[in-house]
Amino acid sequence: MTPAWTLISAFAGALLVLLLPARSAGMARIIALLASLTGAVAAAAACLAKLQHPDALAWSFDRPWIPELGIQFHLAANGLSLSLLLLTGLVAVAGVLFSWNVTHRPRPFFAFFLTIIGGVYGVFLSRDAFLLFVFYEIVILPKYMLIAIWGSTNREYGAMKLTMYSIGSSALILIGLVVAYAAAGGTSFDLDYLASVKYAPSLQSWAFPILFLGFGVLAGMWPFHTWAPTGHVAAPTAASMLLAGVVMKLGAYGALCVAMPLFPQGFVEWRLVIAGLAVVGIIYGALTALTQKDLKFVIGYSSVSHMGFILLGMATATHWGVRGGVLQMISHGIVAGLLFGIAGRVVYERTHTRDLTALGAFDLWRTLPGAAFAFTLATAASMGMPGFSGFVAELSVGIGVWQSDPWLIGPVAVGIIVTGAFSLRAMHRAFFPVRDAAAQAAPILPPLTWPEISAIALLISVSVAIGVYPLPWVTLIDDGLNSPLFHSILSLP
């Protein structure tokens, strides 16, 4: 089973859902789940094959697309991209399960959902810069539609803000790619070829920040992060999971695998600026999350903080740091998806509030003990506690920072401490409130459903598996980082 099945299953599933009769909500859910499972299984199979046969020839599909411009329909997968494909498949399956209750226009809902998944798969598989840009753009419209139609708090504002930021960042990416293409002779958009060209240092000094910023906006880089909390809160549960879980990773992936290899000297020139912005994002996101009263806003700003760790790991230009950054992409994708699933689907659908004070009246640790237990585990993972994926990722980033810029360890430690503070505050106020003995009894809430339990168990299991035994994920990531594409930017082992 080749990685191509990830793409095929997502787009074919979206098409099949749209072709269903108008009143086929149950079948739409089933097709969406089967398509997501197929993509996840295909990604898992490809990862296992890579681990079992690390020296085998990497899968590739390369056909002429627009030969006059040197554009190829070129798909390929190394270990790094395979690990992100698997992340996408897991979040997709959980997203469908958490959306099992969608009754308002379920066919277009799941069609847009699967189209986003297909676009994400395409970005992670593309080895042609123009093809990557096309898949990147495919994601924009379905994101807007999911939020604008099925969203909640300020949904039209959140959808439009996210779309405007996405379009603006796409313009910067296109400019950067066209500059690289033209300066390389205008013969090919192949990423490996563009990365092999020795661009003039004067060109790299201005072309790199344009291209990196284009990707960095979608990665939630401070101070261009403001779309993220607003979009997360406005989005329906599945869209929040996709935004935080995989869509923000498109920006980080593009910054790491496109901007940095294409303009390595420009990266060296701007590296400390990126590191500084990443550290500010870590601390700012954590401090802002500490002041929020809405549970989804807490998780939204925590995403800004955690994405800062990803960018900081990349900015270290060390193997440890970049490896940690990719591990954080995977860890945050799993944990943020779980937190948004519990907050948006399990809690909000039953209580119709996300206000931390108001949630105290529901005594959730008694009325929804399963959700309280799952949120506690997710909080531990988000805080980077040992035994969870967040610990492995943040430890790797920390080692990379110590190797490259040890003076940044102090500010990063502050961010980690504040992360613990806002995480425990939100968990305590929402799920374990201090209630007066004379207070009115909490209302009885419906128990967790089997789709919810399945999604929660899936994501928690993956986070624990990475935390307890990260070697398979590290092996896959190192396979990608050891490729010639990164030789020019990784300065330390």
C-alpha cells in the first residue's frame, strides 16, 4: 500500500460523499470514516515499511504536468513526511469520530473535511514546489466554509480573518517560489533542484524572509498569530482539530522543508530573529492563555505557545533541535486535537458553555468522569510531563537550544513554567472546581458516546506511545533530516 492511497482516499471520499442522496447523513459519516481510516492505514503501512527496510528505494511518483514551465506532478515520501502523513491520518480519524453528531448538512461538512485532509496529504508528499503550492491553496476554501457554516462564536469574522491571513501568506510564498525559480534559470520547480542552486547571498537575504514569513504565518508565528485563537474558537470541533492538529503544521513544514533549504545563507542571516520571535511566541502564548476565561481560547493560545517550540527547534539549526521541532509538530497535533475534541464536542455540546467559571457549576469530574480523566491526561501531555509525547519533543528542542544558543534556555524555561500554570488553572476550574456544600446539585449529563471514547482512546494512546517509546518516530524523522536537502542548514549533530 503506497502513500498515494492517502491522497486517493481523501479526495475520492470527498467526491463520494457529495454524490450521496440529500438525506444520507449516516452514509456520509461512514464514508468519511472509511476514507480517513484508509488514509491512516496507508500512512501507517508506509511508515512500517520504511522502518523495516530503511535502505529500500523511497516511493516516488513523477509525471510531467506543465512541461513548458518545468512543472512536474512529483510525489515522494521520506521518513519525515511519512511521519506527518500518519499524524494527519490519525487526526482525521479522530475528527470524524468527534463529528459523529453533525446533523446540519453532513454531506458538504464531511466533503469539505476530507478535501482539507487531501490537501494536507498533498503538501507533505509534493516534491515539486508549484505542486506543493497548489495543494497548499486547496486547503483555504474548505477551511473558510467549515468555519463560516458550522462554526459558533463570531464564526464569520473568524473564518474571514483566517482566510485573509491565508491568502496574504500564500502571496508571499508564491513570490518566494517564483524568485527561486527565476533565479535558478526558470527551468524547473523541483525542490531538490532548487535547493541545489547556489543563489547569490544578496538575493537570499531578502528572498528568505519573504518565503519563510509566508509559511510562518500559517505556523502561528508571533506577531502574525492572531488568526489562530480566533479561528480555533470560531471553528466547529473537527475544524479546530484540523487547524491545530495538521493545518498549522503545513506552515512549519514549508518553513523547514522549503524556505530553509532553498535559501540556507538567508536562513543563517535571519536565524536569531526567528529564534527570538519563537521565544516571544512561547512566553506570550502561555501568558495570554493564563488570562483567558473561555476554555477554547486557553487551548488556542496554548497552540501559539507550542508552535513557538517548533519554530525555535528549527531555528537552532542543530539535528537535536530540528528533530525536536518535528516531534513537537506530531505531539502538538495529537494533543491539541484531543483537547479541542474534548472542549468542543464532549463538554460544549453537553453544557453549552466554555466559560471556565460557568463550567464549575456542572461538577464535570462527577458528571463526566471519563472526560475529566481524558482532559487530565491531555493536560499532562500538553505540559510536557514524562511519559507523554510533549516531554520527548520539548526535551529534544531544549538540547538543540543548549547546543546553539544556551542563553535562550532561561526564557524558554519561563515559558514552560507558565504553560504548567495555565494548563492546571484551566483543568482545575473546568473539571475540578471547588463547590460550596450548599450549592445546587449539578445537572445530569449524557455519558460519553462510543465514537467519543474511541477518538479519545486513539489520541491518548498515540501520545503515550511516543512518550514511552519514541524510537520509531525518531528513526523516521532522522531519515528525512539525513537527506541532502538539509545538509546545508544542519550545523550540529
